[in-house]
Amino acid sequence: ALFVLGSFVVACSATVERLPRAGESLQAQAFLVEPGGKGLNLAVGARRLGATVDGLLAIGEDVLSALAEPALIRAGLPPGMLRRFPGPTGAGIGFTDAAGENCLAVHPGANARLGAGAVREVAGRIAAAALVLAQFEAGDEAVAETFRIARGAGARTLLNPSPFRLPGPEILRETRILVVNAVEAAAFAAALGLPVPEAEATAFAAFARALHARGPDLVVVTLGAGGAVAFPAGGGAQVQPAFPVAAVDTLGAGDAFTAGLAVGLAEGRPLPECLRIAAACGACVVRRAGVFDALPERTAVEAMLAG
Ligand code: ADP
């Protein structure tokens, strides 16, 4: 089974001809509200691939919190994943223009209240998982405590440090699998004082080696339409091209990819096969607008893999 540490964010997005300027009101061509957040996306992504998934997602006490439970039920996830805190639910608002350019602001709301105490309350459920996933819409204390419990119980841990901040040495030491996109990898390398790699797969080898020395035994860098590259400690780089699809909306590609990688690894599949599944998941998501409904079922992934 998989365990996913928060977040829950209600995502609102307006489709506009061009991004509004300061002080300007524009008419939008479309408006979409959907339950999201990296934690929910990873959980839904993994569940749709057939995995047993548990987790901890923070919601507030406002009207937006009411979207969480139906979303979990619709995705076949346990409503017991939700933990309610005083104050607002995490929410984001974004604009996407005709060229696909976007801008976005996210308020963490209840996600910021999820601390080590709430994590300890579900220690038994974390310890029951074979693979534990965290991302950085959760706070450092929550991630560190989750990984401590996971590692103490012999579980593998996967970290997607997004939105990017530098993971502290303890979190990094307890991370077995690290997944970053090219922008995060560049920020990470710069923060460690390493040369910043170009978006060329093999250029990330020195960065990956530096991380192997700090904890993770598998480093995966995603490169959008350029695919992905994985660096297992003590092995050679494994390049995974992207599946050629017409991209409609690239939001959620990283979450879908990470969910696919996690499920493949939890199923005990060899790394190259896990990377193919992950890339197929990412490709499925970019073909459709939005994220929640776009995260693929296993059958859609199998169809993509079969070509
Ligand atoms: P993030 O969403 O975190 O920025 P990426 O953009 O690197 O992550 O995308 C993650 C993965 O999704 C890529 O490694 C690739 O496999 C897949 N993907 C992303 N964009 C495309 C695309 N335009 N066409 C096909 N696959 C894509």
C-alpha cells in the first residue's frame, strides 16, 4: 500500500485571451473549479492505477472544504484521509491565456496547519505502507515526521520537493527516491553550490551523484516534453523519452508521472518499466484540460504503453 502526505487545494482557473494587467477586469472564456493539490493528485493518480492508497490531507472549515470528501469517494479513496483544521481550505487561482501561458497564486490554508502532531496521530497507518510519498505543499515538520515514521517501519520514501525549497539534511537523508522537474533540479543544484545543469538528460549526472551522497538512492529528473532521466545510485543513467501526444494543458504532468513511478516501484517492477509507466501517465494528463479528471485509469495507461 501507498501513503500520501497532504496537501488538498481547491484549484480555480480562468481561461482568458490574454493575462489581465494590473487594475484590469477581463471576461474569461471558461472557468474551472476542481479539487487538487499535489497530495490529492498523487493519491488519486496512484489509486486510478489500482494501488491501495491511504494518506493525510488537511482541509479547513469553509465552503471549499465540502469538495474534499465527494472527491475522495469518487476516486475510491478513504474519506479517513481528511483532517479538519480551523480556518480556510487551501485554494489556488490561476489564469491561462490563449498561448498556454499562465500565472497562479496559491494560499496554503489548512495545509500550513498540518504539523508533526497530526502526523503522529496516523503513525500506524504510515507504518503500514510499503511506500510513503511527500511533497512540499506540506511543511518541513510534517514531512520529516512522516519520513521518520516510514523509515522506522522499513518503508521506502519518495519526495517531490515542489513547490521548491531546499530540503533539510534530515529530510534528504530519509528520502530514498527523489523526483524533481528541470526547474527544481536547477534550483536544487544552485542551492547546493553545484553547476546548474542544462536541460540535457546527461547533464544532471553530477547533480544526481551529489544527492546520492546525501540520501536518495534514486534520483529522477523530469524534462516535460523532453521526457525524464533516472539515476540509480551506483548505476548508469536511464533515459525515458516522452510519449508523443498533443499537449492541451501540462498542469499535473509531474504529479501523474510521480504517481505512476510510485505505483510501478511498489509493484516491484524494474526501473525502466516504472519509468515507462510514469511517462505514459504524464502523457495522458497533458492530453486533457485540468488534472483531477485527467489523471488516467490503468486501462488508459496500458493503451498508451501499447502505442
Ligand atoms: P512538472 O509538471 O512537475 O513540471 P514535467 O513538465 O517535467 O513535470 O512533466 C512530467 C512528465 O510528464 C515528463 O517527464 C513527461 O514524461 C510527461 N510530459 C510532460 N509534458 C509532456 C508533453 N508535452 N508530452 C508528453 N509527455 C509530457
